[in-house]
Amino acid sequence: MRYKYFRFIRNENLFIVLLAIVIGILSGLGAVGVRFLIRLFQELFFGGNGINLLEPVRHLSWWYKILAPAIGGAIIGPIIYYFAREAKGHGVPEVMLATLLQGGRIRPRVAVVKAFVSALCIGSGGSVGREGPLVQIGASVGSSIGQLFKLTEKQVSTLVACGAASGIAAAFNAPIAGSLFAVEIILGDFGVAAFSPIVISSVMATIVSHYFEGDFAAFQVPAYKLVSAFELIPYTILGILAGFVALGFIWVLYFSENAFEEWNIPEWVKPAIGGLVIGGMALWIPNLYGVGYETINEALHGSLALWFLLLLIPLKILATSITLGSGGSGGVFAPSLFLGASAGGIIGIIFHSLFPAMTADPGAYALVGMGAVVAAATQAPITAILIIFELTNTYHIIIPLMFSCIISTLITTNIKKESIYTQKLKFKGINLTEGREESILKAIPVSHVMTSPVTYFNYTVNLETICDVALKSPQHIFPVVDEEMNYRGYFSMGELKSVLFDKGDLANLVIAEDIIEGTETVPVDANVHDAMDMLSRNGLEEIPVVDGNKLAGLVAAKQILEIYQMELRKRELAMAVVSKKKFSDLTEGLYVGGGFRLDELPVLDSLVGKTLRETNFRANFGLEIIMIRSARRKKEVLPRPEYRFQAGDRVLVVGTLEDIMKYQEKRELAEHPLPSTT
């Protein structure tokens, strides 16, 4: 269907660029609309002009300060729960998940729901940012347009990235940073075919934002200059501090999310409870309300006291974590900037008071700190550097900015592999630090693919016997063992052929031990990825598998490739079916091709209380778990090794009809045991 549009537009890349222009315009309008809604709700909840928040809050009653965020949470909770659960949280991980596993498909309603609930959450005092919602809104627009024209998954993912870039560009008036955000975080692809439409979309969103709101500045950035080379010392310390602040933010955020998720009360009630806690905190520190841009501006101009900045860092981390953990909607970008400005202000005040002639004003450090914490939290230093650069429009800040951002990123990446975005995906069982091939291969134990029994030789067997047996075997290598099956090494068919011409002379002189050429092995409890790595490093087609020091079998590269293709097909078929059919509709089982079925099964009582790793589900039942319906959480979760089965859990599995029936028989036998014959 999509090709009818190419009768008028022959170049497919040009068509994508034209769509990127449309996405940029719509995303820019979305950003303008969200900012309008935030001002509207802020004015409704707190009064004033809807722009400045701290001044009108000071004149409100104490009870209203507590109740305002709770009222906002009470409204957004049911909306998110019943209309678009993807709108919960900070949005960017959901966009990454869509591009990774769903071919860029995001439901069109997400844009509308996300715009409303995030604006309401921020406007009622939720301690979150607006940038994450703008990314998700733009991505939803891009996905919807891609699906409308029935484009390929790769093209839809590119349009999703266009929308994400437009959201950042419109939020900060930073088209370059928006473009780099999309390719560095969302896609991880700097190809021209993907990058060109992303840049164009970012520019269009910025133009739309300028048209409606003028050439606004997100922050009132003071004049900056590097006073002396001595300042690299405090900037180094700032980079280290920013790294640890980012680590603390990530840890507390996901601790809060997990804590609220484990809390067995209705999902739609939790945002109101989170809002109540935020109201109590903001009763004493109103700076915790909303996106916090006013506080950031005060830090940039050195107006905040040292003790207050020290207090703001832990309280802002806690406030944002509670808002998002309880089910609120908003971003983590602005809170990261808030934390960075506070951390930079602390370093700036200390060093400027000690060395006033050799250091800049504290505001300069607050500005660099903003970039450093964002770089560390997102593990995207290029995006962070460019955002601050575009905010200041001055080259003089680049040297300390790059210095602190790289140091802070090195701190976080060396301590923690996951960023504030990818951590959420990892909790769902998705590891972006590995390729899909590695993830699949690491999930398969060697014992599932090895060949056993195999042709092997006792180390005392002579050459004549070896030749008679080995030449009839399909193997490429032959293990050598002793009388107790202890592994001693192997020889290859190539090595055997080198002595074959002298068989008559050496028949009774050469024994198996004499032609051993290697001792490499793979443990029987290793995974297929380890085996493939060992095979490739040693240039082998097969390698012996040992259990302790005993020969257990052989594993071949050909076998690994075959099972990888089979596993890949199973997962793709299963995910394709899951994406088209509700989990709750799969109780009857579906044939997905290749001899496999997709079925929903209850968890055996014998597995309750055990982790997925402890059950060794795949090895014991021959079934691949695709998804788990958690009875306690009342939601679907992706399988993680650490997931502990609870009574009432159900699993969505892929397997042969025979294996599914065997599992069902075990369940029936457990429920209705056979009568004792004694």
C-alpha cells in the first residue's frame, strides 16, 4: 500500500524527509500545547500567572500545599491506568522499548494521554520535568505517521527518533542537541539515512516553537569565562561529585519504583499517595514543586546559600523518585539539571570563597554541573555538552563543560553499566549492553546443544585402530581420555591426515596420546555464547564438553547456528503474536508456525517461592517463557532470572504441543495425585 505514494515521490529517502518535516511541525505544536497546559494547571492549582510558581505558593494555606499534588495524582492515576499505561513514568525508556522490540509501534492515544497527565502532574506540583513527556509525545506522533503509511519497522523507528529529537529541540530551543539525543540514546545509529530526517525534524520543531513563543531561553544563563587554568581542579571535583549524584538519583528512583510496585494496593490510587508525600515535603521546601526552573535560575546567578543547596540534592532526588515511583508522569531530564545546578553551586561557592581571584562566580559551576549530572545519568555526554552549549551560545564554556561531563560519565559507567533510561529496561529483562544475538546465545546452556555419545579414543590406542574408526566418523575432532573417562586432550582430522601416509610404518608405534594437539574444553554448565567464543578464538569447528574433568560430549559451531536460528524464529513469532493479541486472550493456545505453539499456563505449586533461575524452567519443561502475568502485581512482566514466582502467577510460553501437554500433565498430577497402592 505504501508504494502508491512513491508514484509521486520516487526517492524513498525523500519521502521519509518529507514525513520528518510533518513530524517536526506536529511535535513542535505538541510542545507548545504541553507548555500551555502546564501554565494553565499551575495557575488553576496555585494561582499567579502560571509561569512563576514559588511566589504564589508562599501565600497558600499549609493544608492546600499538601493536598494540591495529591489531587493531581488522584486525577491522573485512573486516566493512566484505564487509557494508556505507557504514559506512566518518564517516557524515554518506553520509547526505547518500542524501537527495540515493537518495530517503533506506539499507540496514537499515548501522545494525547501523555500530554494531559504530564501537564497535570507538573502543574499540580509533581517534582518532575517536561522534557521526557515531550520526547514520548513526539515519538508517538512519529510512530503514528509511520504506521499510517505502513512503512517498514526500520523506517518507523527512524520517524520515532525524529519525534523524540523534536521534543528535546522544542523543549530547550536546541535542535542540534535534540538530534544528538535521538541518535545517541534512542537509536544509537549515526547513519546518514537516519540522521538527516532527525536533524530536519528537530529544526522544524524549533521553528514552530519560536513562532508561537518567541526565541525564548529556557534558563537565564549568566556571562561565562574561564578565569584560570587552576579552575580545572574544582571542575574535576565537580565531575566526580556529579557522577555520584547521578548514581544516587538512579538508585533511589528505581528503588522507589520497585517499592511502590510491590505495594499491594490499586495502581490508580498510588499517584495520589505519592502526591500527598510530595505536598508534605514541599510544605517546608516549595522549591521541590514542579520542574524547578526557577530554582535552577537562582543557582545560576549564585543566589542560593550553601546549606540550602546541600539540602536540595537529597530532597530533590527523593521528591522526583516518589513522584515517578508512585505512578506520576513526567521526565527526569529537568530534575537532573536541577541536581547538577545544585552540585555545581556547592563546588562554586566553596572554591570561590577560598580562591576568589582564581575562580569564576558560583553560577558558572552551576551551569557546568547541569551538563555533568545529565551526562552521567543518561550516559550520553555528547547530548549533555551540546544542550549546555546551545543554552549559552558561547564557546568559552566548552573546555570545562567537556572536562566535567567526561569525568562524571566515566564515574557512572565504571560503577554501573545502566543509565537512568536503560535501567528500567534491564528490570524488564532487556539488556541493551548486549546484542540480541548475545542475549539469545547466553540463555541457552551448552548441555542443550552438545552431541553425546561421541567417538573418542583411549590415550593408549594405536594409530591403526584410530584410522579405522576415525575415518568412518563425521566428527572433525576426537577427544582422548584415560580409563576413567578423564579428558586428556583432542586431535583433529587434519592432524590425523598428516600421519596417515605413514600408517604402515607407524601403526603400532604411535598412540592417541602422541597426536594430541590441544586441550581446550567448554564446561557442561557454560552457555552457548561461551562455547561459540571458545570455538572462534581457537579456529575450531567442534570442541569437547567436560563435566568436571570427565568427557561429556562435543559441541559444534554448526549446531549452535542451527539452534540460534530456531530460537530467533521462536521469539520473533511469539512477539509478533503477542503484539497483535491480548495476553488474556491466549488461554486456548495459538499455533505460531515451525511446530511451536504459544500458550498461557498456570505456574506449578512446586515452583511457587522459587526464582526463575532456580526453577531452570527451560531445561526442566522444554518451554520458553515469553511473559509472566504476576498475580501480586496484577500486570504483565518480562521474565527476569531474579523473578520469584507467586501463587496465582501465569506464564506465556512457546513450545511444542508435546512439551506443553507434559507440563499440563504434571500440573494435573499435582492437583489430583494417584492413589497410593500401599
